[in-house]
Amino acid sequence: MKVYLETYGCTANKSDSELILGQLACLGWSPTSNLEEADLVIVNTCAVKGVTYRRMKSRLQELKRLGKKVLVAGCLPLIDPKCLNGFSAISCRSIPSLPEVLERMQKNEEVKVLFHSHVEKPLLPRVRLEKISAIVQVEEGCLSNCSYCSVRLARGTLRSFSPENLERMAREAVEDGAKEILLTGQDTAVYGWDIGTDLPNLVRRLVALPGEFRIRVGMMNPLHVPKILPSLLAAYESPKVYKFLHLPVQSGDNQVLRDMRRGYTVEDFDRIVVAFREKFPDLQLVTDIIVGFPTESEEAFWRTCELLERVKPDKVNLSKFSPMPGTDAARLKQLDSKVVVTRSRIATELCQRIATEVNRRYVGRTMRALVVERGPRGGFLARTHNYKPVILQDAKIGEEVEVEVVDAKATHLVGRIV
């Protein structure tokens, strides 16, 4: 039996796809890159934003019209179960149920298994999608209650995986040739709080593993970082840790942050950024912004722009607000769509200008970089000590090279091997 797997969304979803492939391998199913020859199509869905949510529903209907047998996986089944009529489904929280679901699907049953008892995902069989970069999902769920977020409806509350199992998973990946360990979760800052440990302890444990590799710590909610900040800064001192911080602020206005139920202020965000930059001047700062939240006034929007001008993040993941099923923010009176589009255009242009300005500071510098994959538009993608993307014309994946930065774009640096 051949299966065609489509994966959408975050790094955690990619990790879940590796687990799905691991289950399929144990069952003797073969993955195929040819949709036409597939006996089954599995769509590992994302529904974090309205545009993605609508894309998922459209894709499922498209596959249905092609006459394909489809299994829906990922977050969508838990965020909007009503859209699953006519489809079998598992979710990000029921991957171990895949063998049972497939057996019943082969009997032409429409089956939905959306929950499974808690399992240690690091212990499940896995087929890694990348040789050089290994995804290590450290936890699932979060401790926040953001008014706009649908992912918490899918992933649930915090469930941390044991440090012993994560260490073993990382060690095996490095022994298998991985050069990057990508720590991921809905909020890595709260890792371990439910099992008596924390993120800095885990990072220290992993950097102690033998071998040459680097660790990228994934997204952290500013609400929870202060509790671990001193020890986290100390853990980041290891040369094995990328000097990279993904800290989503979402808005530059404190009233909007309260309406979003983010639990921190703009000043809290600023203090975390200052602490990291004082310790690591070359820090790459990535943040997220939502434009057009229902209570965002014109003044609130400009305060967000002022924050971006002041902080100058290297990269901004910018989203137009979209009401998601089951969230409190969806019940608020929405802003005029033309207003949201205009604000999004202004903020996008600002972010691109700032990113280009920041990246130009690197031109002329010589830096060490790890070649991790082929570039999306040719050449090769390498990562510097602070996870900056550098495009090289000629390189070998997996090698660490000395590069001179010769040009800078808003999204990446351009380099040549010295």
C-alpha cells in the first residue's frame, strides 16, 4: 500500500509527520511522492490562521473530488470537527491510533479518533524528513489562554516529555548525522514546569552530548520567559546554542495585549530583549505581530509600528487577524477589512525596511556557517552562529564553512565561501 503525505504548518507538525511515517513504516506502508499512485492521502493540517484554515478545507474538498481516500490529521480535526464530514481523521493528539484507524478505513469505515492517552512522542517510531536538521519536540500544549488562538484548542494544556527521552532522541539524531537540533513546542519557555524541570536544564543537558552540532531553541511566550531568564541566558552561552530568540510580542499596545490575554506588557517584552542583547550583541531576534485585532485602534496600530522601529527585530512574522472557530476573539466586532489590509501593507513595508537595514550590517563580515539544505531558489542555505540564513552558490550540505557576507536582502544574507 502506498501513501501520499502532505504536511502544513509549524515545526511541531513536521515532527508529527515524522511520527506518522514511522507508524506507516511499521505497518509496511510505503510513502510515495506521486499523488496519482497513492492508495491513501494523509493531510497533516494546520489551522493557526484563517487563510491556512480555509486553504485546508479547500484542499480536502479538492482531494475528495479526485476520488482519493483521505485521512485528515493535524490540528484541524480538533479546531473544527464539523468540517470533517465525509472524512476519516486522527489528530495531533492521537497519532498512536493510526494503525487502528487504517485497519478500519480498509473496511471502508469512516472513522475519527481524535484523542489518545498521553504518550511520550520521543519514544514513538520516526522517519526523519531531514538528515542534517533533527526536530526534537520537547512538549505539547501550553499554559496560556490567548483569546484569539485556536492551536490551544488542538494541542491542549502543557505536557512535557521527559528529559531522558529527549536526550536519547537528540543523541541518536547526532549519531545518525544530524548537525542541528531544533527544539520545538507551542511555548518552549514552559518546558518541564509540569514535570519538575525547565528549559535551561534541558539545554545544558543536550549541549553536554558529544559531537559537533548546534541547538536552536524554538518560540517562547514573553509571559513565561522572566521566570527562567537568568538561567536561560547562562545556558545560551554554550557555543552549541544558536544565538537566536523567537519572542512573539503580537502588539505594541498594552490594552490590545490585555484583550488578547497575553499576560505581559510591552515593557516586559522590552526587558527580555534588552537582557538577551546585552549578553549576546549578535542576537537574531524574531517576533510575531498580529495586525487588525478587533480592539486595535489607529493609535494602537501606530504604537506597534513604533515598537518595531525601536526594537528593530531581524524578522517579523506578520499576520492579519482572522477570527478562528471556538475562540473568544471571534465573537468580537471585527474591524473593517479595508482598514486591516491597509495596516498590514504599512507594517509589511516597515518590517521589510527594518530587516534589510539590520542585515546590511553583516555585509563585509566573515563568519562560520553550517550548510543545512538546498536553497529554495537555488544554491545552498547555511546558518550562522545566530541562525542567520546565508545563501551560498556552491557548498556541501552538512559542512561548516567560513563565509564572507557580500550582500544583504530583507530575508537573508548572500555569502561566498572564503
